[in-house]
Amino acid sequence: MKKTLTVLIAAAALIGAAGCSAPQLSSEETCARINSVAAGQPASSDKYGTIRFANQIRPIAASSSDELKAPLQDILAYLDESTRDNPDAATLAELQAKYAAAGQTYTAVCSQ
């Protein structure tokens, strides 16, 4: 009886969580939201400013358009690694290349 109840509660929670997910944004909406967050950032940012920026774009990336989902995840991965106390140089170099490519994709999509 306990196992059945646990399974039912877990299933209800899963269904409820799936129904409450944010709708997917269009590319235009994603660009507008990212631009509004970026506009509020200072020109030069310290570690904590970078963490704050990454945390502000995480929810946008989660519901971003398919076209921008991967580039935003690459940007977040780079920001996360660069703000670690001891970032791995090899990982950071690999992520920096992806970060640059993601920035080009973002610019191409958002400048249309």
C-alpha cells in the first residue's frame, strides 16, 4: 500500500511539474529578454557580476527558442567555469571556443 501511494504521489508530482513548465519562447522573444538583461550589466564586471548575469539568463535559456538553446547553454557553461575558484585551463579553453561560436550565433539570430 505504501509503495502504491508513493508511486501515485510521484506520478502526480511529475505530471504537475510537466504542466507548469514555461512555454517556449520564440527567437525574437529570447533575444529581447537577453538584451534587456545585458543592457543592465556594467561594461566591466567582476566575478560576482558575472555570476549574477549568468543567473539572470538561466531561466531565459531554459525556455529559449530551439535556435538559441544550445548557444545559450554554451555561454552559461563558459560563464560557470570562468567564475569557479580554480577553473580548469583546458576546459576553459575548450569552452571559450564554444562561447565565441555561441556569441556569433546569437548575434546572427538576434540581428535579423
